[in-house]
Amino acid sequence: MRFIKQVVALIVLFVGLACSSTKTATDIATTLTEFKNPASKTILVAAHRGAHMGNFENSIASSLRAIELGVDIIEVDVKTTKDGHLVLMHDSSIDRTTTGTGKVEDLTLAEIRTFKLKAPYGRISEESVPTFEEFLKVVKGKIMIDVDMKTDNVKGILKAVHALGIQKDVFYFDNDYDQLDLIKQLDKSALLMPRAYSLKMADSALVKFAPPVVHIDSKFNTKEVGDLLKKNNARIWINTLGEKDAHIRYGSGEEMLQELIKHGANIIQTDEPEMLLELLRYKGLHK
């Protein structure tokens, strides 16, 4: 009997350890600490339009899934409706990602809400297009947010972020430096991520904004660029979207990953956050 009790106790202990080791939900405090430390060896992971594979892009469902997986940053696209509401939407029209048709700027929020989100191959969600405010309330205090500016309604975006007091959790991405300038004029503490297409443009972004992170492309992912950004205490954001994500998806991502990060890239945006996290953790490159 004593032996049986010992075995049961060991089983309970093992199950408890297993459960704790598989708990991966995002810890935003850790993410913020890492984000502010460009010298950290941790590679942060950004879920492109949320964890939307097998899900619905720019949705509440894909946002919650990203948090559940332990993703560090969620990227969302924000556009403005005809009647001035901010919604999560990448395209100029709602045709591809909902059951409806028409341009976002030509439709009211009420009109857009009559349709459901749609995934590739026609799968339909129970969820309608979320507003930016609804999204922020769901993810507040749980994950960092990269706002991809698909609208010039800068005041509306900043108002929504400030209303919830989550300025430190949010940064703003654009390749339009005038747009980023406007954000900085309205909120001097705003975190920006300028996009650069060359060494010269990266240097200009550093001088102009002193940003915590700069978005580069793999076409000029060079030692010279990496050294410049690291010297200026900026994290380096790079994408695996497309072909590189395919390598991750089909289990051949190790070599690609090493090539991607060899010059210091330390935030990776992906359509495959779950698989990328698994690979990074296996390599000891993620918490």
C-alpha cells in the first residue's frame, strides 16, 4: 500500500511539472523588459495579423490564440470606416476577409458588422470585424501591440490607446515618415517602428526618431546594417512571411533562421508563430 501511495505521489508530481512546463501564455512584463534590451539574446516573436493560421486574420480569436501560445507581440492593421470608426482590416476592401464586399472607407461600421469574417477556402467565423477599441480591451496588459498604420486617423488611434492607459505596450509601424512625425508631435513618448529599405534609410530613421526598433528587409540584412542598429540601441525587426515561413511550416527552418539572425535581427514577424516559437525554444533563443 505504501508503495502504491509513493507511485501515485510521483505521478501527481510529474503531471504537475508537465503542466507547468507547458504553460506558455504571454508574460507581457518579461516581453517589455526584453523589448527594451536590444542586447538581449532572446528573439522576440510577432504574430502577423494574430495567430491566424487555421483561424481568422485580424480577429479577436487570432489575438487570443497568440496570447495563449506565448507570442511576444501581436501585429494588427487598422483602417477607418466611412463614419470614422477604427477597425482591424488589412485590405482596402472587405472582400477577401469577410462575407461582404466593398471598400472600408465607403462602408459604415454598422454595414461592415452585418458580415462575418472569412478565412481562406471559404470557412466562415461567428465573429464580425472587430473595432480597434474592442481589440485593445481584449489584449490590454497581456501582449505588446504593433499597430500597422493603414489609416491617417492618427488622433483616433492615439486616443484609443491613451483611453486604456497602455501607451507603453504599443508601438506604431509605418514607412511614411510624415505619419510617424505626426504621431510623435501628438505624443512625444510614443514608440515608433520606422521601416527602412537601405542602409542610408536606416541611418535616417535612427537620426530622426531614435526608435527602439527598426523594420528591415532581408534584402539588406547585412553586417553593416546590423552593426549600425545595434550601436544605436535599436532592436532589428525582420519578416519570415512567405517562403521563409514555408521552411518553418515544413520543418526545415533551422538553416533559414540562422541566416536571418546572424547580423543581429532579434524580432521576427511570422504567419507561423507556434512553429517559430517551438524552433526558437529548441535553439535556446526564446524564454
